[in-house]
Amino acid sequence: MNPIELTKRQNQIIELVKKYQPITSEHIAEKLNMTRAALRPDLTILTMAGFLEARPKVGYLYSGKPLNNMISDFIKNLKVENIKTVPVVVSEETTIYDAVVTLFLEDVGTIYVHSDGLLTGVVSRKDFLKVALGKTDIYKVPVGVIMTRMPNIAYVRDEDSAYDAASKIIQHEVDSVPVVEPVTTESGKKGFKITGKVSKTNITRLFYDLCNDKLGGL
């Protein structure tokens, strides 16, 4: 079963390209009695999904790739900036108790920690569980004491692929990875600013949307 369900018009476009390739968008629009503007979203979807290849000054060609290769190419070309979500961030001075409350109120598996706007650490549900089983005073001890610190944190950037993010989540056996960008503070300190996160939920949603043809706008 094809996990990417194409519309009738998208299938018509593929057949036209197969028959007349290379063919320009103007000629495709003419044969379908459409405007180029109305046709553009379908061509974008078909190109990003790997069904078609767009060559400047030449036109569109049918890729002829197996479906699994097209899906693989799509995921490897899909950027982190298109799937990242808002991270939950607290300061190093936040008490463990307040961090735990934040974790459950936000319903997340991981909290990121910052100092002066820079990523300094990460705390997971497992970390909080270990503390709860010990004798730490969670009402007084700051979360910075129990967090995993940089540089021992796997991260990705906006320009990385969704595949890269999924690989790091699997390799490091974590629930999510932060999305960062390099910055320099006013004091001259260099580090990473947290701009988002990619979690197991993001990756699962990506596959769900792929199967339900909801990625046309990316």
C-alpha cells in the first residue's frame, strides 16, 4: 500500500511527465488547463516526495525511484526546522521540586536547562526518578546539580535533517534532542541558544503525517 496517497491531479501530473519528459511547468499547466500558480503546490509536493526531478531550464523528469527510496529521500531532505516544537526550559537555579512540577504540568519527558540564555544541561524523567529514590532535598537543591551537562548533550540544528534527529535520539537513547544555534553573549561567552526540540513524538507525528498526506505545506 502506498503510504503517500496522491490526489487525482498529482497522478495526472506524473503520467504527463512520464509521457512528455522533460516537460516544463508551463506545458503541464497548459495540458491540464490550469494556471502555473495553481499547479505549483502539486509540483512542490511531487518533487519533495521524490516522484519528480526538477531541472532548471530543462523541466520536470520522472525519477523512477522505488517508493521506499522516495520516502527515505524525503525524510533525509526534510529539515529539523520544519518539525521542531517548543522546548521546556528552566534555569540552573530552579529547584528540583519546581522542575519536576514543570515536567508534569507541561507533560514532557525532558527539560532543558540554561544559564544566561545558553544551553548548559538536560534533565529527564529518569534523572528525577533517581533523585526521588535518594536522600536529596528536592526543595532546596537546584536542578543544575543533577543535570547532564554540556558537552555531553546530543543536539541538532535547523539545517540538519529529520533523519539526523531521529538517528541521534536512537543512538543516545534519549526522548528528545534540543535544536540549537551558536551564539555569543554580550560578555563574550560562546555557546548554544535553544530554539526548539525534536522528540520521539515529533518523529512519530512525521510518519503519521506522511501516511496521511499532511506535509504538502513543507
